[in-house]
Amino acid sequence: MDAKLFRRLCATLDSLTGPQLKELWTALRSLDARMQAIGAIEKRREGAVACPHCSHDRSTRWGSTRTGVQRMRCPSCRRTFSSSTGTAVARIHSPARFHQVVADMFCDHPRSCRGLGRALGLDKMTIWRWRQKIIRALGGSGASNLGGVVEADEKFFRESRKGSREWVRHQRDPINHPKPDRMRWVDYKRTRTKLPAGISKYQIPVLTMADRAGARRADVLPDHSAPPLMAVLARCLRGDAVLCSDRDPAYDFFARQNGVPHYRIDAKKGPFVIDKAFHVQTSNSLHDRFERFMEPFRGPATKNLPGYASWFIARSVRTEPERVEDAWDRLMAA
């Protein structure tokens, strides 16, 4: 658009009605999201781009894709590609709306798939699939070398078999599909059956760790035994770490085996703070925020729990724009 036509457009803004201004603002926001998405995708392309098909180190411009991303062509294999080829955002037909889904995941109050789908004009299952794609790219978020005073504790979530067809298969063919080892959680209330007492195998442990420098980490453990917990601690703690935990003997055994200073906090009897410095209050606060974060999802399937833990940790560090940028970097590297 030339300068004269742009000035004419600006001069007519005062004559627009309220609904027209609202429609214009919606269009501008959509255009801004599209430009941000294309910018995030093409940020990967700097100078000469190697062909992802044959690894040839030179390429030439070859128009653009229908989403507006620069298309490249390899002179060796004569195949075309773009900056998104081979990444998690390949074959995304609406980068603008995909960018809005990424931004929504890292805002203060993420919307449900149904609500976000209504706002973006997409089916809720499309939003859900995009979220799973983003969550998989976020896998492993969190610090890998915590040091100083490190608080460690476990948060337990009910096992969820959401989406499982085990009861349907059992009812259709009881001989080949045995009865599942527990009822659905809702059936415990309907039949007035007592829930499994204490920490049972149906409680999935998530080991959370936090140090005083702001580093955070959450790992889903396969069971309640000591070896998986000790393996995560050994992998993520630096040599200068001072461990603070509850009275679980697995922490004490790890500390004695690796020569790590260890302060055990009795959550029931106290003292809750030792030497005015060693406590697990930061970890407890992290658990509280983790629980409130998970509440709107109504118990996601346990197979997806590691992804939700990574999503929560990614939301717990940095500012919102940095989180979105980091998510795009992971998507383009996936």
C-alpha cells in the first residue's frame, strides 16, 4: 500500500461505527498473530539453508507457501522446502491461529479447548491436538542442574485412564478382555465404595524440585520405589547442593550414599524451619500452584501427565513473552 492510500485509510477511521471498529480490530489482531507466527518460523532461516532432504548446503528462493512462509528449492535434489519442514509445525495450515494457541497456553488463565475453539473458529479437537503437539515439544522443560539449597518433595495425582476402552472391551468380550483391576473413579462415589486408603499404586508420584535461585523441575516417577527417585536426584543435583525434604527414607539414603548434606523436615510435628534457612515451603507453594493449574483439566490421562508437568514448569519460569518464544524454539527444533 502506498503512502497516499494509507493516509486515506487513516482519515476514514473516524467515520467507522462501533461494530466496524470491532471487526477491524479483530482483523488487525489476526494479522498481527499471523506475522508473529511467520516471524517465529522464519527466524530459523539465517543465510544459506541446508536442504533437509539431501543436506545440500545451498538453496534458492522459490516463491512462498500458501501460509506466507518463504519456500526454498534445493539445486541438488530439486525438491522444495521451507523453514517449517521437518519440524513440529509442519503442515499447520493456519499459523496465525496456532500462534494464538501457543500464546494462550502461557497466559495467566489458559482457556479450555472448547472455549478457545469458539474464539478462534476451530473445532475443540483441533485445539486439543495442537496443544498435545506443543506439550510434546515442551518435554523435559526445567532445570537439569539444581544447586545451593534444593527442596524436593513428591506430589501425588490420581491415576487416570481417560480415553481408555478397557471397560467397553470387557463388557463386549469378557473372556478375552479381563475385568480391569479397579473401577472408574466416578463409580466409587456412585456405588458408595470406599476409595483405596493411603498412598496406593493408583497414586502417581511427581517429584518436584526447586532451588533458591529460581530453578524448577518436575518429573513423573513410574512407581513409589526408591530407585527411580534416586536416579532423578543423581541426574539433576549439582555437587554443591544441600537437600531439604520430608522424612521419606529414600532421600536420606540418597544423601548418605552421595555425601550430600540433608535436612529432613517433619511436616506433622516440626520443626518446619531449621536454622532459619532450611525448609520445604517453596516446594509446598509449587505443589499448591501445580494443583490449581491441573484442576481445570479434570484429571488428564496419566500417559499425558509428563507433558502437563513440563507445561506447568515452562509456565513457572521467565516472563510470558520469553515463554512463548522458548516454546516456538522448541517447536522448530522438534
